[in-house]
Amino acid sequence: MSALRAEELGARYPGQAAARPALIDVTLELRPGERLLLLGPNGAGKSTFIRVFAGLMRATAGKALVAGVPARSARAHVGVVSHATFLYEELTALENVRFYASLYGVRDPVGRALSLLEQVGIPQVAEVAVGKLSRGQQQRVTIARALVHDPAVLLLDEPDTGLDVAAFGLLEALLSESQRTVVLTTHNLAAGLRLGTRAAVLARGRLVHQQPTVSADDAAGLSDLLQELGA
């Protein structure tokens, strides 16, 4: 069974003209453990794709499936990190991660939260209110929160926003050591090629290019394609 599958997927935002949806007939499939680098110009539909599979937005056509289940019913199997943290600033780092652990019924939520804050390199700020943390530290808390229920699928929408080189290297290590299926959007093509095992390109809501494998050698070709598309 596929880990993630889009079947002629379409989506548009409330008030968006039916003639110009955010996603149009997108079909792709990820096997368990694959890491998809999702590229495209601003407005291409990358964040919309993430939102649909995160269960935060309804598809208007086709299907969005996680392990064969409609995405809106599969949130327990999905973790999300975006360029916006959506953390509760008045709560501590530990309280933020523990809260989500409790929502997902994680055994020993405090222990799990502390363990993940250790893994992302910020155990020293566990009792500090998130609003007092640096942007990079907040993003590390967001990564810990996304992993708290050990999801099979991880959706990363520009997760490198606010992260320094060391922190992004930590994220790379966390992903490389796991068997999670990942969808990653980023403007850092070199970093994306290190993380991704395959690539897809969206433009104006349509899937215009796919590669079953990627490496650093693909940087020039993908960069040229993105320039042609206006990225």
C-alpha cells in the first residue's frame, strides 16, 4: 500500500475562482520511506498540497489518501512542520509538546516531550515560555511537536525558516535516520536534494515534472526548470 497518494487531486480556497484552483488534477504516489522534494514557484500549490494532506483543507476533486485512508481521517499518522510555528506562546516549550502528546494519546507525554526536546537540541529551554524563545528555537519546538506521536508521514512546508545551519543539519539527521515518508518544500534546493529521494515540480497548480531519484547532480537542471517557470 502507498504511504501517500494523490489521485487527480484538485483544491481551491474559499472565494477562489473555480477556473483558477490552487491544485489541478495532481496525481502522484509515495511508497513508505520515500522523501519527496516538492518544488515550484510561489503560488504553484505546494503549501496547498501540504494543507490537504495535513487534513487542514478539503480537496474539491479527486482523492488525498494517507495509507489508503482519506487525509482528513488520517491526522494521527501525519506530522506537520511549516514556516509558521502555530505554537502557544504563553506556554513553555515542554507544555506545547506535552499538550500535543496528550491529544494523540501518547504514553508518558511528559517523558516523550522531554526526550524530543533533547533530540532537537534544546532541553535547556523546556521550562521557558515559547514567546521568549528565538525564532530558531521555536522552530525546533515545532519539529519536536510534529514528531511527538511518531507519525509515519511527515509534511515539511519550508521547515528551514528561522533555522541556522546546525539546526537544519539536525533535521536532516532526524529524517535520514528514520523510515518516515516525507514531503518537503523548501527554497534551499541544495538542502532539499540532500534530504529528498525523489522530486516533483508544481506550476500553477499542476504537476509538471517528476523524478524518481535525485542527487546533488540534479541541482543545475532543476534550477533551470524553476527559472523557466518563474521561481
